[in-house]
Amino acid sequence: MLDPLPIALAAIATLTVVLVSTLKGTGWEPTEDISDEIVERRAESLPDPGFPEPGNRAIGAGGGGGGAIPASGEGGEGELEEGGSASAGPGDIPEDEIEYFEVEFAKQGETVELANNEPILDQGEEQGWDLPYACRQGQCVSCAGHITDGPSEDFVEHDNQQMLDEDELGDGYTLTCVAYPRDSFTIETGEAP
């Protein structure tokens, strides 16, 4: 025959669990999340640096980063002062002097004419290609490509690229976001040294 004590203990335990689970609780509420408010207050207390928000295409943004500020804090090359002008870059070409070069994009399987007053990356995107990039400032290698015809400086002019050394440039690597065509060539996009 069955022992009634274990059955009674199981029934009491079951009733206790059911009773506890049906109680409304203590009425305790968690405190409000104020982290966003703190971040906003902190942002309001700091001066605006005037730089665009950094971004990365991989997480849905496009943006560009800010440039370097001279350590001296005084006006440096390329900074505008009242009545001054920035130094000319490789893309500052008068309309009547723009040249076009045949550039083969090996991975895309197409050859297109590129103007010498726009970076390779911008013109490739105008063709509808999804080319890799991140900073658009020549400060990373996300947009790197490989010019298969020889040293990159024989075919493009860089506007302040900061990541490739002389050997890498000699091997044909380029940063498409700051590279302006100066001759016809073949390029493999998405190729970093």
C-alpha cells in the first residue's frame, strides 16, 4: 500500500508553489533608465568641435572623419583664415583641363572612363558598384585597391593618404578614396597590402 506521508508532502509543496505564483508580488518597480538623459546633458556641456560625426558603412552610416589639428594650435597648412584659401589638392582642376582615363575594374569586369578631378571610389560608386570604404580620408585601408600595371604613383595621385608606405605604393597599392587617376590602368578593388 502507498504511504500517505509522501503524497501529502507533495500536495502541500504543489499548493505552496501555486499560491506563491498567484500572489501579486511586493509592488517593487525598477528605477527609470536615465543613461540617455545623462549622455545628452554631457553633450550639451561640451563645445561643438565642428567635425562631422564619424561613421562606418558597415553599421549603416557613411560619414567621414575630421582632419588632424596641428599640435601648435595655430593655423597650419590648409586651414582657412579670414580672407585665406586652402592649398590646392589633386582634384582642384579647372573644368577645361579635366582629362579622362580608361580604368579597368578587374573584379567588376568593366572598363570605364574616369575623370582626373574625382577620387576613384566616388566614380566607382557613381557606376553603381558597392566598393569598400570606411573613413574616406586616407586614414585607413578599408578602400585599398591594387593597381596591377605597376607602382600606383605612376597611375594615380593621392590626396593626403596616410596609411601606405613607399614599398606598398611601389607594389601598386592605392587608397581609392583619395586616389585621382593620372593615366589608364587596371585595378583590383578590395585588395589591401
